[in-house]
Amino acid sequence: MSHNIIDKIDAGQILNETRLAKGLTWRELAEQIDRPVVWTVAALLGKHPVPKVNAVRVGEILSLDDEVVSALQRQPYRIADAGLATDPTVYRFHEAIDVYGQALKELIHEEFGDGIMSAINFSVDFAKQEAPQGDRVVVTLNGKFLPYQW
């Protein structure tokens, strides 16, 4: 029995091309596996291990090979992608943190004490808000406060 080992990132690309060919939105796919949409996209593109039950279900929905389903379940390397940082949409998030990061840090320390917002015990939500002057992108970051312990 021969197995092709597929990288998580390659599996994500295969999955995404298949999803597009089948005409499924990310939100529809997330609903079918009963997971948050932002987590679903991140996980299926290789940034989180996908629990077996969810990976198998996605494989069934998209008729994916066992190698792709297996790759989805592996622990990822969570490293910065310098190329991705230059994408105009992603860059705007970097720009927002460059402008507001220091203010957010000051407010966290003032209102919570000496510590950080966790990016591990964390959730993120995404919504479209219709507005007369043009639609708005609403991104909510929700992280547990972790006090520094000396």
C-alpha cells in the first residue's frame, strides 16, 4: 500500500480549488461542519489541525482523497509568511496594528493590568455591515487576558 504524503498547505489549496469548483462558499462549508467561519477557513487552509470528524466530513462534502483528509488533521507549523504580508488585504491588518497596536496595549494594561491578550485562547469573528457610504468589514478579536506572573 502506497501513500502520498501531502503537505497541509498543498491540501488546503486542493481543498479550496475543489470547493470553488463545487460552488460552495466558506460560510456554507463552515455551516455544514458546524464550526465558526473564520476558524474553518484558517483550519482548512492549514493553520489549525482539523478534528478527525470535521476533516472526514469535509472530505465527504468535497469528495477529497484520503491523503488530503489526513493532511488536514496534522499539526501545522504556524510561521509568518513574508509574501502573504505584502498582499494588500493582509497588509491593511498589519497597518491597523501599526497604527493602533500601542494604544490597544496601553488600554489592556490600564484596564486589565500587566499582561497580554492570548492568541491561543482566542476567537475571531467576521461580518459584513451594510452602510449607505459603503459596506463595512467588521472583525472582532476575542482573546483571554493572560497576566504576567513573576
